[in-house]
Amino acid sequence: MPTNLLARETLPAWILETGATHTRNRIKMGRLTAKVRISLLQLAGYGLLGPIRSVSDPSHLHALQRFRYHVYIEQLGKSRPWANHECRLLPDPDDGAAFHFLAGRHLDRPVGCVRLHLAAAMPTHALQSMGIYDIAASDGFRGAYISMLMLDHTLRGRGAALFLMLRLLQFGWPRGMEYALFHCAPRLAPRYLRYGFECLGDPFQSRYSGWQVPMISLFGDCEAHRRRGSLVTPYLDPYQLPAARTSELRRMYKIPAPGGNAAAPQSERILHRRGESASANQLVGECLHELARREIDL
């Protein structure tokens, strides 16, 4: 991907051709098509993280494990029995069955990483700890498990995790991912609730990570995201599931549907009011401003 993303010649042709009446003085996120909104989000994510790439080459996985060690062991002061302190690497027993993603303009100097297990490759022990293995198995393992999400300390609290999550959705959806499972420390749960996740059962204690809150993202339930004011709502239209399927998932996992008669405020406005998570919307806004400054009409 070109470094100068906002130069006219590097923008996809469909951006330059879509909605010519949206002049630079009238650009509003709510008036753009889903395709344009997703592209602008990608521009914003690139500005914050650089490209988010799926990696499998041994040298890239080596860089990923080195980054994990830097964040988890050196920055956060935690420990794992399989950490290689001599080489400053943090491998993991579940790495072999996962898809791995690195964020950063240079693969040998990443700023973020995350791991995705699809379908039956989801680790049995993780699903058992969350108390949902039997449910996932009875449904044919049609979800995905997200783990090992790490960011450099300079990016924490700036909405960077949102871009990583949406990159996994973009990757997993065409491969059969209908929902995403995840767990995090209790102090981080409010952030992921804003990202569209919902609490799933009771907290559990991990041997290495302490208390964890199990969570699920039914990203295909677009109406529920709108009602809850989820920050990802504007980007979910391409991933909508039939209502019967989302209802089935809620029944299986015992997740109540969002209540209330009125829809939640639009996500674009909520983003501006929610502290650290506002960065994602601000970055999109900056992209729009820069497009306008360069006289590129959407």
C-alpha cells in the first residue's frame, strides 16, 4: 500500500467516482455508503497502525514473537512459562493452528499483533475456560476465537484495538466466521463493549492472566449494534446475518437482545463523547478533512 494514502492518484477509483454531490464542505459519515465508510476507516487505521497484514513466513512470525515478548514481558511485566528469555521471544502452544496478524509499516518493527483461530481450530481449553465449549461444538464451530491482542504502549487507549478487530472480521467473514469469541481483563471490558462485544457468562480465572471476562461479538446482528450504539455499527452492513440466525445464536449463548424502544444515538456522535475510543472517529474525520483539503469530492 502506498505511503501517501491521501494523494489523489493512490485512492481507489470508486472513491473518486462515488457520490459526486458530497462536496468537501458537506461530507458527513452518515451520508456515505458502507463501502466508502469502510475505506475511510481503513485509511484511518493505516494512519494509526500502518498496514495490518496476515503473516505466516517464519521470519515474520519470529518478529511477532519478539514483539509479544517486548509488550507482555518487558512492558507489562508479566510471565509465561514458554517465554524464551535468552532470545527474547514469546511463542505460544496454540500458535500453530492460528492465523497471525502484524500491524506496522515495517514487518520487522511491528506496533501491534493479534491472533485468530477459526472454526474447529479454536482451542478447546480456551472454550472450556469460557464455559462454552459444548455450545460451540453443538453449533459446528461456526465462530472464531481472538487472542494475543497486543499493542505498543504508545498506541494503547487510542482506538487501535478497534482497527485490529475489524481487520479480523474482514479476514474471517469469507472463511465462515459468524461471530467472534474473546476474553479480556475486567478493566478492559467497557472498552470492548463499546466495540460491539457483549458479556458472555461469568468471569473466570486464567492461570496466567488472572480474572477474565468472556465476551462475544455478534457482528451480524446489525440492528442490535445500532440499538446499543456500538462504535462498529457503520461498518457492519456487509456482514449482516439473517435475523433467524442471530436469534438462534442469542438463544444458544443466552445473550439477551438489547432492550429499549428507541435506537441508540448514531455511532458517529457517540464516538466523540467516549474518551479514548473517540480516536477512531477522529482519525476518520481527519481523513475526511484531508480529502477535502486536497479537493477530492466523495
